[in-house]
Amino acid sequence: MPRVLSIREDYVLTIIRLMGSMGIMKTTLDIHDDLLTRAKRHAQETRRPLRAVVEEGLRLVLSKETCPEPYVLPDLSYGGPEIHDPLAAYTWPELRDIIYGEGSEP
């Protein structure tokens, strides 16, 4: 037989159902202690819940439309096309054997 909920339990379940329909989702975040302390202090000073401060921070970061330039590796290759690559003659298994001392250079 199902348990009858008290008025308080029924109210809590109703709030959770409403939260789900409004798109509010609970999650757990690991936040550095210093940052969390500062955020809590800011929330208290502005008389807002910590959730509102965190949401505002996320909105601010996510609203930036500029994406950083993709990192391009510098060309540190040695020589030019006229330089002979001494490793080009080897297959990968041969190179592996040479590196680990299991073979000899052909």
C-alpha cells in the first residue's frame, strides 16, 4: 500500500516537479575554496542567493562571442626539402626495434 504523503512532503514534491518543468537542474560543482568564499561574500553583499551569482558568472562568460585564436604550432622543422631524412628508410617496427635496442640499423 502506498504511503500517504504529509502536506509538507507533498509541497516539496510539487516544487521539485515545478523546478523540473522550468528547466532548473541541480548539479554538483567542485569550486576552489577561495573562489567559493569570494562568491558567497559577493552574494551576501548583493543580497542575492549564491545560485544567482554563479548563474550570472556563467552567463557573462558564455555571452562573450569572441573565440580565442586557435593555437598554431610553430614550424621547428630542421632543414629543407633537399635534406635527406635518415629515418625515412625505416618502417615503424624497425624504428621501434632500434629505439629499444632490439635490432640493428640496416
